[in-house]
Amino acid sequence: MVLGSKEEEQQKKDEGSPLPLSPYRYNSPLVQVCLIGLVCFCCPGMYSALAGMGGGGQIDHEVADNANTALYATFAIFGVLGGGIYNVLGPRRTLLAACSTYVLYAGSFLSYNHSHRQPFVVFAGSLLGVGAGLLWAAQGAIMTSYPPSQRKGSYISLFWVIFTSGGAIGGLIPLVLNYHRKEAASVNDGTYIAFMCFMAAGAAISLAILPPAQVVRDDGTRATAMAYSDVRTEAVEILKLFANWKMLLIAPAAWAGNFFYTYQFNNVNGIIFTLRTKGLNNVLYWGAQMLGSFGIGYFLDFSFKSRRKRGLVGIGAVAVLGTAIWAGGLANQLRYTNGKWEDPLDFKDSGGRFAGPFVLYFSYGLQGAVFESLCYWVIGTLADDSETLSRYSGFFKGVQSAGAAVAWQIDNRKTPLLSQLIVNWSLITASYPFLVVLVLLAVEDEDTTTEDGESKMPKL
């Protein structure tokens, strides 16, 4: 007998079976992941668009290199501490404080357009590092602990699509506002003001994020019944991360994960193309990140029944793709003359010469997304509660930011571009075997987490 929807619901109630909840509720993981995606769309997404122009939109890369060195140095510290701070303050206060620092950073470049004084930009960069550490620890906890365990890859890719669309749309800002300034060196004031407006909107949206105890999954289970921690407990737990074998295995991937952006932004997009073309390239670079994240997220959730097999094959696919793209980057780098591109390319005026470097830059975006999405998926398999995953995500971003701080100073010291490319390629390649070992030892095909969220794996 076929029952109508009302009869089916009544039968389930009579049998005591809980009805599935709507995924579009305000307190659902789907809506909350979309909200944190919008926060990152407005703040890190716009920062990415600003950085992607090379030199923060300035012809002289020194100020951006020094500001980003300060940024990632403090990010390295507060990335590690961020998980503990999130566990004490909760998502709303953590994110609001974090987002405010992005507005100040964009404003410092607006100031630099008139004063040409570097110290304020460097100070704003160091403060942004604090905010970024807090934001990404909160984001990592939300993105990896709110969704159901069997759909973490899909939710990570959903977040990444929303976040990276910020970089894509942010790339339109310098393209539109500087379209008729092909020969201009630095972007105009309106570009920085537009970035500041988006970042302020992100701070406002952060107030809509719910704490994990209020998030209810579609099957009626809560994301986590977390009671906020205290400073002493978090200090001890953070110190333990440096002896955690899982964190030590993911550390090489974390170090490599932001290292390559300096080379790609400053020495590919920043050198090869005209000002307005840099904006167009950013749109499509972050569009490639959306495609890459969607593809790897779908694969990691649905390709094979075995979760461990999905992880191992995913690492292999990312390694093959990355090797091919960096080989193309090497071929392109050999076309430079004494570290320079003799005739900057413009998307309207350069004809066929534009295609090759553009496809390479697009491919770099694809590679960056699949690599970091894979890392977050692996982190998401290591535990299931917000408290633990906030610390894991913070550690990952802290190590990642330490690597980026080094990368910005390598560029600032005028290291040969060929050497920078080889270092980037080598770091990423060296991280794959460690990820394989981590998946083999720590990723289970069944739900084997304990009540406190730790995996039931043997201690090494």
C-alpha cells in the first residue's frame, strides 16, 4: 500500500522513528557552513584578491612583502593559539574580532597610496595575522565538526566554493575600477575602499554564526555538546599538539600549503601581466579554485565505499595533477629574462601570447584548491568534535602561516625566481608521502571516534 506524505509521517511518528529535519534550518550544518563561507568570502576572500594582484596592488612589492611577512609571523603564533582562544570565546566573539583586522589591513594600503609610509602597513599586517589566526581556527572547527562525518568532503567543497568566489568577485573590483588605466602602476583609492566595505560586511555576518551546541544535524543529533574551555586547559592541550603524531605527519603539507602563493601572486601574475589583466586573472584563478575544490570534495565523499581508499587515491590524483602543473610552471619560468618579463601581457592586446601564461595561472589556482581541500578532509577524519578540531585546524594554519612568512621574505630578498619555483615544487612533493602514512594510520572506514572526539587509533 502506497502512503501519502502525511500518512508516512504519521506512521514514522507511531513507530517512534525520528523524522529527518530540513537542511535549510538556521541551526542546520548546511546553513552554518554557508554563513562561515560568506564571512570568509568577505574577509579572507577579499584579502586574497588584494594579494593576488601582486604587491597588494602597489608597483613596489617591498611594502606588501614586509607586511605579509609580519602578517604570517603573527599568524603562525595565533594560528596555533587560535583553537584554544575559540574554545574559550566561542565563534561569534572570535570571528568579530578577527574580521575587524581585515578592514584595517585594506585601509592601511589606502593610507599608503597617499603617505607612502610603510610602518603603518606593516603594523596592520601584523595585526591581521592575529585576526587571521583566530578566524581560520574558528572556520576550521565549524567546517570540519558541524557536518555529518560521511559528508565532510562535500561541506568542505561547499565552503571552499563560497570562500573562493570572494577572491573571484574581488578580482572584478580592480579590473572594473582600473579598466582604463592599463599603464597605471598602482590601483586607485576606490579599489581599497571597496575591499574595506566587503570586509566590514563580513564582520557583521559573523554575528549570525551559532555555537556548536546549538547546531542540529538533519538526523536530530547535535554537532557537539561542547562546554567552553578555560585558558589553562587550552594552553596544555595546545602544547600537546607538538607531540601529536598526527599533527607531525600533516605538518609538511601545512608548511607547503601557503608557501607557493607568494611566487604565484608576485612573480607570475604580478610580473607577467598588465594591471587590469591582473584583476581578470584573479577572477579566473579563484574560479579555478572553486572548480578544484568541488571536484576533490565530491571525489573524497563519493568515489569509493572505503574512506581510507578515497583518501589514498585522492592523494595520488592531487600529486599527479600538481606535478604536471608545476612542470608547466618550470617551462614558463625559463621564458623569463633576468627575472623579468620583457613585454607585460594584456588580455585585449597580446593575442595568442596571453593564452599560455594565463592557462598556467588558472592551473595554479586549481592545484592550490585541491591540495588544501584534501588536507582539510584529512583533518576532518581525525576527530568529530569542535573542540578537538579547532585545535587541529589552528595547528595546521599556524604551521602553514610560518611557511608563508618565510616565503614572503624569500621573495623580498630577491631570491632568483627559478629557485623559488623549485623550492615550492619540492615542498609540495615531499608532503605527499607523509599524508599517505597519516591516512593509512589514522583514517578509518567506520565511525571509530570516542566520546571526546579522538580517534580510537593506537598511540605511536
